[in-house]
Amino acid sequence: MPLTFADVASAFDKAMKDKDSGPLNEILSEDFSWRILARKDGASANKKQTIYWNLKTDKVQSNYKTVYESEKLVVGTFNITSPDEKDSIVLCLGHLNREGSQVILCEHLNGPYTEGIQGMGKMGFLL
């Protein structure tokens, strides 16, 4: 059975909140790449760098929502907060390996979280 967005989000959350890299290490492929789509320099991180960053960050994820899931792709959103930054919302695309058992590429697009029409949240980068 392929990974779900909840599986992927939970593994990242475990590393960030509990400082437990086990689940993240298990679901990321050895050739994993993490890209932040809003970065103009095209910077990315490999598996080792991604795990290190998630273990060291003081950011907190919450409010996970699944947008789409298939055998090859999981898509969802979550809020992220940090003591020194404005809250933001992240759109996450997790590309799965052929078996659906590991993430080979994770693409994030995040922007400021603002209040939308009738109090519904909207993503600042999609305005």
C-alpha cells in the first residue's frame, strides 16, 4: 500500500517535534531530494541534509490537510510556525518511488498565511 500524505507529514513532524529521525529515515529514499519551489536559486537538500534540518529546526507544523493522493504522488498542506517568523502555510508535493513505499522528491511552496474571504485562510503566494 502506498504512503499517504498523513504518513509523510507524520514522519516530518516526528523529526521536528520529537527529534526522532527514524520514521523520516525510513520513508525517504537514498537518492531523496527536497526542493523549496519559491527559491529562485534552485537550492535543494539531499536525504542527510533534510533529516539534519528537521532535527535542528525550531519550526512547528500543524493543521495537516490532504489534497490529493495516488500511487505516485501525495499532496497536502500544513501550517508552519516559528518563534522569529510570521506563520505560513505550506503546499507539499511528495513524489513516491515505483513501489509507493518511499519519497524520492519533496517539493514545498510556502507563503504567508492571511485571512481570506469569510475568515477562510488563503495562501499569500497564490494571491
